[in-house]
Amino acid sequence: MLAVNDLSITYQNNEVLDGFNLNLEQGEIFALLGDSGSGKSSALRFIAGLDAVTQGRVELDGHQLSLNGEHQVSPELRGVGMVFQDYALFPHMTVEKNIVFGISNQSKREKKERVKELLSLIGLEGIEKKYPHQLSGGEQQRVALARALAPAPKLLLLDEPFSSLDKNHRDKLVAQVRSILKKSQVTSILVTHDESEAHALADKIGTIQNKQLSIKE
């Protein structure tokens, strides 16, 4: 589903990654570990198309997204969803409106059905009319996950989505998110600095050290 070949990233003559290679099958969950500043989030930004690739190729479902900084598909056309550590929910919108925000070309009835389906998937049925401030941190993060899944992305990127939660809530949510991702069969990449979190969630783990990626099954 995802093929990243010989990806190199340079910011203002500072090489962040050199020869990053990654291949993931549909439904596979990959965790990316590394120290602060190692290039974990940079890799995610380049795969998402938020930054241009310096060197290398990114393909998703057989479609070329980036090639050596010359060919670049814009982020909104990539079929990639993102979940961030701060949830990024719109506080003035209900849960329902937050979830359907990224859906286009669907009728009102289809959107309502999609919201109902996703709330069932994340185990939060019946909260459509609530606002983010009425939810716990874990519930907000699950709604953020539902919103990212709403357009049916081919790839989901999660950038330290559990870091703002305490350990008890984090451990529970990690197990819930793994179950959700496996049920939805969306290929996913988790960026984290927590090794136990990576082992609990992922099928495959990679670590960035000295600008290189090493992968452990």
C-alpha cells in the first residue's frame, strides 16, 4: 500500500534523514521511534506532502506522490489522514460536524450514516450533538480519529496522539485505537517516543538513529 524509497530530507543545508526506506501492506500498523529531533515528524510531513521531498520517491496504492522534489501531489489529493497530539477539533462545532468536516461529495443523509458508523466504530454512539469541551481527553482523541477516518483515507498518520494523556488513560486508548485501526483496515504510521506504546499498537517498529531507519518486525 505504501512504498517510500531512498527518502532524504534536508532543511537549510542540514540533512535530517538519509536513505529512508519503508514498505507497508494494507492494514499494517507501523510505529516510528526516535529521539527528539531525529526526523520522525519530518518523515510524516514529507509522506503527507506538507513538505517537498529533497530526494526519493513516495508511492501510495500504486500512485506516485513525490519524486525527487519535482513531482509533488498536493496533500488534499493524497488520500492521507492525520491525527495530532492536540486533537485539533473545532471547539465551536458538534462532534457530528467535526467528523463530517473533511467529507465532500456526499449527501446530508450519507454524512449522517457515516457519522453513525464511525461513532459505533470508536465506541462512542449517541454523542453526535456534544461539543469537544463536553468530552474527556480520550474521547476527544477518538473523535479526532473518527474525523481522520471519515473520508476513508488509504493511509493514516498519527503524530504522538497519546502524549497529552496520563498513563492509565493512554494505555487504555492505545488498545482501543489498535482495535479501531484493525477493524477499519487502514494502513497507519504512528510517531512516538514511547517504546511500550509502539509495541502495544504496532505490527512493525522502526527506529531512526543517525539519520537512518532500522526496522524490527
